[in-house]
Amino acid sequence: MFSVSEHAPSTATSTSGTWRNWGRTESVVPAQVRTPRAVDDVAAAIADARAGGLTVKPVGSGHSFSAIALAPGIQLDMSAMRGLVSVDADTAQATFRAGTTLHEIPDLLAPHGLAMPNLGDVDAQTLSGATSTGTHGTGAAFGGISTQIVGLEIVTGTGEVRRIDGARPELLSAAALGLGALGVVTEITLQCVPSFGLHAYEGPEPIDDVIDSFLDSVAVHDHYEFYWFPHTGFALTKKNVRVDADVPAQGPGRVRRYIDDELLSNGLFGVLCAVGARAPKVVPKLNSLAANALSARTYIDSSTRVFVSSRTVRFREMEYALPIERIPEALNQIRELIIRRRYRISFPLEVRAAAADDLMLSTAGGRASGYIAVHRFHRDRMDGYFDDVEEIMVSHGGRPHWGKMHTRDAGYLRTVYPRFDDFLAVRADFDPDRVFANPYLHSVLGA
């Protein structure tokens, strides 16, 4: 409990023409907002944008903390393009419309006895939004959600509807995690697996032991992560082991889990963060209170119910991927930084892992990766915490999560992505006139 998630289960807002993301870190007033219902509507919007000298940008649930989804031209609200298109029982592949939210997918797959192989801990994102930004869960043998893509339909900057699959692996390697820079994705085909459950073990452990054993823990458990509360000596570890779908559910009932996950993890934690924002000096004591309230629990449930958590406390977030062997050193540097600079941090750090993959702009592209995510309560005053942590991440060759806050530009990113220019070549083919550009893409990909 009192853990923090990759995103939180709420959507962006639009008031008086202004669109804001969930984290309230970015906002924009689009020139137009359209809600396409079919691929032809998307192509028409692109044609109109080209004729009017505008850009086009699809938006999902607004869970990116970076400016990647900002649409100053034509904003495409993808909420009407949702649902299951087809399932191939022989290959266990399922095709969804791109605006389908992650939380809708389990019920759509359940009648077919299928599930997504891995998920993050929040499921409010749209499938296209999550995959376009590199959203991931944890597990040394599992890649991010984009690695589950085996095919997709995309409308390019010239209005052409293209279908991409394994027959053109170099294109799939770019488009499966395309940052919204290649076109508007309208359908996605996922490689699914038979439904499964997870045996979850959660509990507090001394942070020194957790850091020292991180590489071993990642290797032993199917899905391993931990949350460290700054100013305390303890971390909450989560160790999930995959089990067959027919293994009966066990452990705390709905009432106990509601108390842990809603009243404590969200309700009480939100109160503590609010108090800490008003009086930063008391944050260490509040974190000690939260850490001391941690208790161990073991349970078995469906994969989705274990992977996904309810999180409602609003925050800002930065996350970097490092070569996995660099994680312990980087964590100790962050611990020393917090002490040295006397930062008062109410939100825990989240640490996860992922397998290497072959996607051009994946944060785990070509290397097994560990992830360190740092957060601030949304009402905390701005200080140098994120900047100082980012300096540590960069010193280890870190790659910023595309949907999280960071300050890296194309000059830096080219040095940590060996296939950076390969992606730019695909972009030149798919969007030669930069119909899908916005200030964020100008920064991270170059003009």
C-alpha cells in the first residue's frame, strides 16, 4: 500500500477549449477537435489539415506527463474508435481499434481464454497511447506493451492507409513504438497468451537489502518491482509468480483489499502528501508513518487484478531506463542526493525491469533494462529534484520514458539509441511534410 503507479486511473480534461493532461503538466488549446469513428474520418482530418496548413495529433486518455500528446492543430479524440475487431484462435492474436482502453481489453479477451502477457499497474490508457509512448510493466523476461504488437493499421501523413506486420519487420520495429510521429494508428493486433493468474507476495524489506539483491530478485521472480519511501530505511517489494488460470483465487477478500488499496493507498496517502506539500519539514516523519504502516500480504488472482492497481493521488513523474546492471549504483546515488540536497520527497521511487527488445525507439531496445521512476505530489513546489536525478540518469546512459517528464533532445537521444536515424528515415517516408509534428517531437526527433 501507499505505492505509486505508472499512471493514474483518471482522464485528461478539456475546459473552455483548453485540453490538459491528467498530471496537469501540459495544456493546449487545439484549433479544432474531431472525434473520428472510422479510418476514413481520420484520413479526411489529415487531408483537411494539409489543406489548411495545420498539424494533426491523436490523443488518448491524457496520461503522458510529457508534451508528446499536445495537439495545437487538429486534435483527434480517439474515444469513438474502440472495441475488439477480431480474434484468431489458432495464433492467439487479437485485433483492437486503437482507442480501446487497456481496462476494456481483459473482458474482451476473456470469452476467448486469452490475456495480454504483461501490463503496467494502471489501465486507463488507450492501447495506441500506451504503445506509442513505450508504456511497460515489469519482468526480466517481458518487454513493454509495444513488444506485443504483431500488426497495425496506420494512416500516414499523406492520407495513405497502410497495414504493417511481420512481413516488413523494419517498419513494424518503428511503428510499434512510433511516438505518434509516423501517423495515426487506427487498429492494433496483439500477440496474446492463454489466460493466467499471479501468485502475489508483497511486503516491506530493508532498502539496503533490496538494492543489493535487486539483480537476483529480478532473475528469480516472473515480475518483480519495489517502491522506496525516501527518508526511510524500508521498501515495499512486489514479487509475482505466474500460475495457471484455473488456480483458485486466495488471500485477502474484497473488503480487506479495499481498505488497503483505496482507504490507505489512496485516501490516507493523499492526505499525507497534502500535509507534506504545505509543511515540507514534516515529510520525513510522514514517510516513516507510511513505511511503518506497510504490512505483508500474499494472494492469488487473475493477472489483470494483480498487475493493475487503483491510484488516484495526482502527481508528476519522470522515469529513465538504464542498463539493468546500473540500477543499484544509480539508486544509491539518488539516496545520497536526497540527503545532500535536503530534498523532501513524499512520493516513493518505483523500480522495475524489462527484457531487451528490437524496437527502434524502445527504452529497452537492444539491452535488458531497469527503470527508476521518481515522482512529486502535484502540489509540491517546483525545485531541482527532477533535474538532479536526471543528471544521474544521463551519467549512466539513461533513456527517458517518452511519456514522462524529461529535458533530453535529439542530440542526446541519438547517442543512446543506435537506430535513431533508422527511425527518422521511416518518419521521412511516412510523414514527409511533418503533419504529425508538435513542439515535443521537434525537440526529441529534430526538425
